[in-house]
Amino acid sequence: MTYQHPDIADEQAYIEHAYDCLETSRKAAFRIRTLNEASMGGTFQARFERNAFDAQLVRRLEELELGTASLVFGRIDRYGDSPDQTEAFHIGRLAIADEDREPVVVDWRAPVSEPFYRATGRDQMGLARRRHFIVESKTLLGIEDELFGEGHLGLGHDDGLADTEGSGVVRASDTGLRGHSTLLAALEKGRTGTLGDIVATIQGEQDEIIRSPQHGVLVVQGGPGTGKTVVALHRAAYLLYTHRFPLEDQGVLVIGPNRVFLRYIERVLPSLGEAGVKQAVLADLIPDVEFRRAGEPGDSREAVKLKGEDRMSDLIDNAVADRKRALRDDLEMAFRAGYVRIKASETARIVKNARRRFKRHNAGRRAVETEFWTALADSYRDPEIGPRDVKAALRDSEEARRALDRMWPVLTPAQLLHDLFGSRGLLKLACRGVMTEAEALSLFRRRSPSVDDVRWTAADVAILDDVRDVLGPKPGKGGKVDVLDEIRTYGHIVIDEVQDLTPMQLKMATRRSLNGAMTIVGDLAQATGPLAPNEWDDVLRYLPDRKPARVIGLSVGYRIPGQIMELANRVMAVATPSLRAPDSVRLGDVPPSIVRAASAELLAKTVATEVQALADAIPGASLGVVAPDGMIDELSEALTAAGIDHGTATRTGLDAGVTLVPVSVVKGLELDGVVVVEPAGIVDSIEHGLRALYVALTRSTQRLTVVHAADLPDALAAQH
């Protein structure tokens, strides 16, 4: 006989009441916006205030649009003023009040909600009971109660039920793992192709990170399946709620590793009522240039590694300094009835003074011009002739433009790098005291006819940004700087998969930090970049240090079944023996399987067979085929031949039922079932290949199949 919680009807009625109040709030917001739109006249100040008010209303309306997300997912009963009294609060996605302004639902981020996530049997935080709802949209499917303390307090479900299987009532645990049945129900739910929020099932160690103070750099180290990505996103939502002013004006930036990942996480923050956060890859932060698409030829491995190193900043400094040069010879130009002249030694003095005065290159151009025209005017020896007269007459002359552009050219980042990377001579000059000539020449590439024709590589992103910082904005009319050309800063920055960022990329992120507040999440065991760090200090040395950094670890793996994690841990033990894998909270239905194809020629066909077997075993599940990047086209042909509809992650995200995922973009993704293809090929195809294989093996929430034709790497073959 299935246990039916006696309060389920009452709680269902309460949820429906909450939705009625939500609809009332939505209608009221629409009415106010309509009234605001009806009056569009008035002073500039009045229009500005109306626009600001309208922006707040739009944000509120976005918050109130939940779609299929559940509004209410739990309740806490707190002890009142006397031991026999309790006070109940329903916890939900956003705060809702009734027509009398009485709270109906408490926002999950509010201080009163904290015990819902943090209370344990050892630290009860004043709770008598914590109640978890299993909800689909507006429908309550089940209730799970956790009881605290010794008394019954009239709660009605402790008499002989606290340890009864299926009763829906348990004694609160000392372990910190809360709402076990609700958590497992959420974990075992099929994936949809986009990451969902975990607001209803946040665990204690996750909540500690989410509510941690916003100052300084917070490092979250978490293995596969620990929820570090969603924790970081929930932290962004929490900080915006807690510090609405000033963070809403300062902005919050989320940096992801690639566009597949951004598409995967794009719905999390809107589902939490925060739609105004900027989510970007680093290339999105570089204006006015074009980047090569995935699959186009890029830099050599040596150049990619070098472009990530911190010493590239010194190379750039030298390259910019090399563009500030005195004239080789004295300059003489016809002016009116005579000539104006400037000596080469005078241009050297002008350049030297400007170098000393101006930290950013482009800011010095106006001063150089002023002294240049002054020197020319002084040479004419007519007190009636001033610098403005000379400038008006000669500024469009080829000789004057050429002289000024030699002394102090106005440059864009693309122009400087186009010149530098396209000239062996400039590279040899700039590398002095920084790197060997051989290293610098590895950066050389054939010069394009125009800088506008250049398609930059992913490794160029942070270099372009470094140059932008050194050059500063180009002066506009009248020498004024366009503030929109300055690097935008943010009040809080979240970086995911931070372990793969190079020192130059980390410095790029630091430039965008207004106050040094960052949340960075990653896993050193999954570091596969060209300059993979061995410890967090290797990352932190390039990030803001106004406040001491904090490092917090996530130790529990929620997503990955224990049997899959056991297999992946064999690879991790070889790839990163100093790190500890997370502990899985659940076991899968079946252990992972390893299938050997009869031959390399039959590998793709064998993969198609195993994909179909997975589809039959878990109908309607999201399935992924993770393989070396170079095998994707061949595998696509095999799936098509087998009649299996599929997509490719780089083009369709995870929207298809079956998705081919190049191993280079698989990090951070999760699917119900995964087929990992040719582990040896993965190891050989990417730097730190064993770590890449570890990543590939830890993407599945239910079933894993490994298909290979070549011999398995030793770490996998040991127990196969």
C-alpha cells in the first residue's frame, strides 16, 4: 500500500493559493505599466524617472513569469516564543504576498529561508520541521518531512513513523544531506538539453558557498557532478537579491568556456528571476574584430601555449614602446612664404616626455601633436604665427601625417597585433629581455592585405585585450575619449571551468573586476588547457588580491552514479594522483560497459549499435556520443546510416535526443546516457589527454558505454 501523506491536500490548496496571488501580482504589474506608458510627455527628468520605473516593472514581470518551474518547493516550521508553538514559512522561487501584503511565499534567498538549506540534526537552527515538496509545476506529487528536536509539537507525523520506510517522514540527519528522497527524484529526472536550477534541492555545503560574503575571490573546487556550475549561478542570483543596490547597476558577468556551454546554462538565471546577467565567452568581450570558427586552421600548439603565458604582456609592452620613435632625420616643410622645421633631436625629446607622462599609449597622441606643432611654429620666427596656424595649414599634408604616425601613431589592438605578428623584424625587436627570438618567431603569420581581413584565433583573444588595456581608447573629436571604448567593469564576476584559463585570460578577467569580487569554479583534475595549473595558487596569482582569497571544496557528487565514478576514478588516479574524487550519493541501475569493435573500420558502426541500445534501454533520455574532434563527421555518417536522428553540440547544442559532442567542448555538460568513443584517441588528440578522458567519462547521469577499437589506455584496461 502506497503511503499518502495526510497533509498533501492542504499543501496542494496552499500552492494553488500561492499561484492565485502570483497571478494577481502579475495583473497589477501590467496595469501599472499600462498607466506608465499612457503618459509619455513631460520634462526630461520626468521621462527619465518613468523609464527607470518601467525598467523595474519589466524586471518584475520577468520574475513573475515562471513557465513550468515550480513556485513553491518547501516549508519550514520554526519554534516560536514558547516550546509548544511553531511558525510556518513556505519557501519558493520568489517572494509572493496576498492582497493584505501578508507573505504567502518566502524567497529562497531571504535570510529566513537559510535553515531550509543549512539545518541538520546537530545544528537545528531553530527548526521543528523541514518539509520538502515533490512538485511538477502546480501539482504536488509528494511530501517528505524531516523532524528536529525531541518533542512532537503537534506536528502529527512522528508517532511510529519517523523510521518507517515510505512514510515520508524521517528524523533530520547529522550528515548535512537533506531531503534525500526529493534529491534523488530530482537527480533521476531526465535531462532536457539545458541545465536546470537546483533551488529546491540545494544541499548544506552548496548553500554555504551560495550565501558566502561577496567580497574578494571565492574559489570553488568541485569534482564532476558536485553541482559547482549551478552553485555558482545560484550564488549570482543570491548576490543580486542581497545586494540589489549597487550590483544591479554595476552588473554581474558570467564567463563560460565555450558557446555550447553558454547555451546549456542559459536558462538557469532566468528561472531564478535574474535575466539581466551578462553571460559570455571571452571572445564576446572583444569588440570590432572577427574570430575564426571552430574547425578553421588556428595557431600551432607552440604559439597557443606561448600566447597564454604571462610574459606576453611584456612582449606587448615592448611592441607598443617600439612604436614611439623619434624621426630619423630633421623635417622641413614649406609654409606660407618660407619653411617650418623640427630637428630629429627635438622629436626625441617630445617622445621621451610623452612616454614619461602617459601610462596609456593613445592618450599621449594629443600631447605629442601639440608639442610637434609648437616646435614647428617656433621655427618660423614670426610672433604672429602660432601652433594653430601651422596645424591648420599642414595637418592634412602627407609629410606631417607620416611624421606624427612614426613618432606616436594612434592604434587599435588589431592594428598593433596585425603589424607585430606580420613582421619578423618587429617580433625580434619586441622579444628583447622577454623570450628567445625562436619563440617570438613562432608567433609570425603571413600578413593580410588589410587588418579588416584578419580572422583572429581563440588564442588571440586575451592578447587583443592586453593590447587594448595598454593602448587605451582612441581619441575622438577634440581629443575627447569615448567612454564606451573603455573596458567595461562588473561588480561581480563568475568564471566557470576556470582551471582551463591561461594567465593572460585570467588577467583579462581581472581587468573587468570593479572591486575584486569574483566567484571562480573548476576542478584541477579536469584541467586540459595548454598551461594547466597544479594548484589554485597558480590561478590566484593572476586574479584580484584586494581581499584574501577563500577556497571551498565540494565533496559530494550528486549527478554521477557510483559505478561510473569508480571507473572514472581509475583514470583520475593516474592523471592527477594528488586529488581526491567526490563521493557519489547514489548507485546506478547498471555498471558501465566497455565494448570492443571488431576492427577500426567497424568502430563507427559499433558506436551506432550501442547508441541504439542505450536509446532502447532509457527511452526519451538525452544521449551523447563523446569522441575525438576528428571523428565527429565519420560518426555522424554512421548514425545517419543507422537511421538515428542526431545533432552536433557545436551546431545544435544538446537539443537533439542524440548529440555528437567533440571532446574539446564536453566539459560542464551532462546527459542521461553517454557513449565514449576511442579513449586512446581522446588521450592522444588533446593536451593532458588523460584528464580529457576523465572529463568524458563523467558526463552521464544514468548509463555509460565505452566503445573502442584501439587498445585501451592502461588506466582503463587495468580491470577490464
